[in-house]
Amino acid sequence: MYPHRYIEFLYLFQCRRDYFECHEVLETEWKQKPKGYRDIHWVGLIQVAVTLYHYRQGNLIGAQKMIRKAINNLSPNRQALRRLGLEDDQVIHLLYQLKERIDKGDPYQDITLPVADLALIRLYYQQATKNRQ
């Protein structure tokens, strides 16, 4: 139902907080389609991971640029977020809260993407179990 790379992305994002690898994993998914046909929601999720990577590193300018791009790419694509098992309204709200914290220069804090589909949560936790073995 969900692409394997997306499940890997969620595991890396939600469990490991490895935002660099999140980018690597989803970039491969995003580039599956030829230019002009690529799904912008993958780009938006990559941008959220890159935002958090920059934010955690103290690069507020990079984080500000990325969060704006992520919001611009994901806000009009809420239906895609729903298809990916996420709580679309809550995700967008969370991104605006994140943007506000970055803009104010607040210290870095992890975020967890709100997931609507319990089966999806089980899938990325199964991924975590596989990676521990």
C-alpha cells in the first residue's frame, strides 16, 4: 500500500531522527519518475527533513528557507498527505509551528509527523525491529 522507501523515510524520521538519510531515501523515490512528472509531496517531505537537519545544526537561514519551501509544496497537496497516511491538517499546522520556532530562533526540538493510519505506524516500527536485528 505504501512505497517501501516511504516507510524507511518514516522510520528514519520518527524513530532515528536521521534527517540526512531521510533525504537520501526519499530522493530515490522522488526521482523514480521523469522530470515534469515527479510528485511534489515527496519534495515537500524531503524539505521537512532538510529543515530539521539544518535547524539541529544551528543553520537557521537554511532551515528558514527549507521550511518555507516545504510549506509551499505540502499545503496545496493535503490530499497526497492523506494518501500517505498522515493527518494532513495537523502536519501543516505542525510545519507552521516549526517555522515560527525557527523564525524566533528557539532551540531545536524534534517533531513527529502526525500519522492517521495505525497500520502505517506498525510498518515503520517493524522497520525499526528489522534494523535492530
